[in-house]
Amino acid sequence: MAVVFPKGFFWGGATAANQFEGAWNVDGRGPSVDDHFLGGSYEKPREITIDIDPDKFYPNHDGIDFYHRYAEDIALFAEMGFTMFRMSISWSRIFPNGDDPEPNEAGLAFYDKVFDECKKHGIEPLVTLSHYEMPYALVEKYNGWESRELIDLFVKYCATVFERYQDKVTYWLTFNEINCGTSDMGNLFETSMIRGFEGPASEAKTTAQQRFQALHHQFVASGRVVRLAHEKYPQFKMGNMDCFILSYPATCDPADIWACELEMRQMNWYCSDVQVRGAYPSYARRYWRENGIDLNIAEGDMDDIAAGKVDFYTFSYYMSNIVGTHDVEQTQGNMTFGGKNPYLESTEWGWQIDPTGLRYALNVIYDRYQIPLMVVENGMGARDEVTEDGKIHDDYRIEYLKKHVRAMGEAIDDGVDLIGYTWWGPIDLVSAGTGEMRKRYGFIYVDKHDDGTGTYERIRKDSFYAYQKIIESNGTEGL
């Protein structure tokens, strides 16, 4: 018997402003952190420049030009059958320097047009308030989230967009993949503590004290924003967003079992325990002590966190790793490195493909929190070839999609309250980790290449029609 996805299940796709909007300095927008990142590759890490060099290539500057093509792209999403579109608002499009006294009206007006276009097609926006970017001026002035000053600035930004879009947006997420802030690589994008740094992104380092203090500031900011939403806009639904990197023990050695548990706590549970439960978890204090972390928790911080519990839990899922105390071969993943699992295949970029792990993740998350879940990023980066007749045959992506949809169906049958699925990059966009275009996720091909050349033409891939069929049948056909 086929699993039936619940009536009203949200099907759609997910994007980030900095990776696809483009128009980086148009209509009053200020430079964000991502505008200072050069392109890279699997072999060569992205580099950061303090000053933007006109002779160098910054792939995020143009993205895929959604800023000027939003109506065309949203119409393509509607053709696939989307009922939800996850997107983010660029903070520096609203407050160019992050601490401006008044918002930029041209930036606010742009998102009005995007939300109106979504409504025209019956698509529900799911809006991420901070998706791996902030105004670069806040890096220069405060070193990003290392400073408490950002709490009030972020709340002001959120209050501005809440008031503006209160009749157009219901579902909101505070920080994208907030738990990536526990690592140096995640710090680059998530907490942006890179003041004065220039060079390969892999060489930007922070201390555990810096990372976890920055996360504390984000927890307080998120708590205040969620409380504001609940008190002033009761129609809003507020969620968190974690990068869920599932870990398995490398062996049945009890030492490996415990090592895996510690990894799951640090990577997957620490941040969501705070945002879902409204308090630091029981294991946090030992972790702080053993890692030289002494948090500065101001009066009222824990009240803000307690009052800011989210309504639903969202996460990205791309892969799993193994963890052990013995020699384990390492592989690359989403903002992480981890143990290679001999039972799994991997993408060209080393991300291990594990659809069964998605079912497992959904079960353990729901068992822990008992609130509605959404998978708001899932996908496969791959090279796509355009045939002579202008087609893209991406059977590999279709197979990946089907396996993960089936896994979600099994989790729903297991009793998980899963309410939505938004595929990462329904249209090709700039890779956050490498800055490439050749690492494509989309159901829609964009004719842009790693050197910035291309016509930006949109082409429907075979996967476009495969996802269309899945959505049309609410997950009962096309699998």
C-alpha cells in the first residue's frame, strides 16, 4: 500500500537571496558578506577579500539574476506545482549597512513584488530571515555575531519586515543552518566573524569561545524575534532551521557508540534543543567546561530564549557520516568533513547519498521534539550536460529525488508529523560552499557558467517533469 502524504502537504523548492538574486549593488542594496567571496571549486577553496576588487570574479554579485527575472522563475515554479517557495530576504537590501536609521524602500518594494507574484500563483512563501549573509558593514564594525550589538539590529530588521509583510507571509525561519556556527567553516557564513580576514576561506579560524558566544547572541536574537511574532502577529508560524548531518557509529565498539552520541549532540541537537525547548540542554555545561567556553549570559537572556520557542522544526538533509575512535577515511560534505561509509555511494563532491538516513532522521527528530517538521533543503549537486537539441537528461537527480520522497513517505507512515518538503535549488544557483555553477541542483537549468559567462536562459530538465508528477499526485505517483 502506497503511503499517502497528508492533505495540504507543502511541496516546493528552496533558495537563498545571496546565491540567486544578483543585483548586489542595485536599488540601494549594500554589500553583504557573500559579496566578498570569490569563486572556488571542490579542489580550490573560495577566497575572501576585504575590499571588492573589480578585476576579480565574485559569483554572488550576479547570482542567476532572480532580481530581474522573479516573475519568470516563479511562473516556472508554479508550472511544477509548487505550493511553497522557501526564500530569504537580504538584510543588506533592507538595511544596507545593517544599522541604518531607516529601511531602504526600494528593497522592501522588491519583496512586495515577489510575494505578490507568489500569491498570484497560489504559492505560500517560507521566508528565512538570515540565510548565510549579513551586511558587510556589520562585519567591519562588530565582527559579526561576536558582538551583542547585533541582537538589537537583527530584531529591528525583523520587526521591519514583519510589519511590512504581515499580510503576505505566514511562515518564517530565523537563522539558516544555525548549528553550522559550531564549526569554523560554518562561522564564515553563519556568524560571519571574519573582520580583517583575507585569503582562502578554509584558513579563517575562530575559537570555541567565539563561536559559542556568537551562537548565544543568535539564540537571544531568535528568541526575541519569535516572541515579537507571537505577541504582535499571532497568525505567524515561526521555525528554526538546522543542518542535520546524521552520524552513525563506525563500529559496534562502545567507544564508537559514545563518540557518535557526542557528535550528534554537538552538531545536531545543541542548537535545536535551545530553540525548540527554550533552554540549554543538560549536557551543555560539561561541553563548555571541557572546551574552554565561558559564556557571557546577560540578565534576561534566558527569559528571551525561553519565550522564543519555535512552532515547527525545519532542517536540511543531504547526507550522513560515520564517527568512530578508530582510523576512519574522511570525506567532504555540507559545511563539514566526516567519516566515509563503505555502504553508501557519493556524489562527485563527496556527499554520501543516504535516503534511508532521511527516514531515520525524521523519526529521531520527531521523537525528540513532537512538533511539526519540514525538510526545507534536500538535493543533489551534479554536472548537467545540455544535448544538441537543448535537453537535459538528469536521471541521476530523478532517482535521488524519488528515493528521498519515498523515505519521507515511510517516515509519515511511521507517525512523523511531516508537513512540507522544499528541494534545495529548484533552479540552478551559485553554490555556497564552492561558488560554482557547474555543481547544479536545479530542476531548471540556468545558462551561467563558472567564469560568469552565459545567457541566463532557463531550460526545464527531465527532473522538472518528474517533480511535477510527484506534486500533482501528492506523492502517490511517479515514484
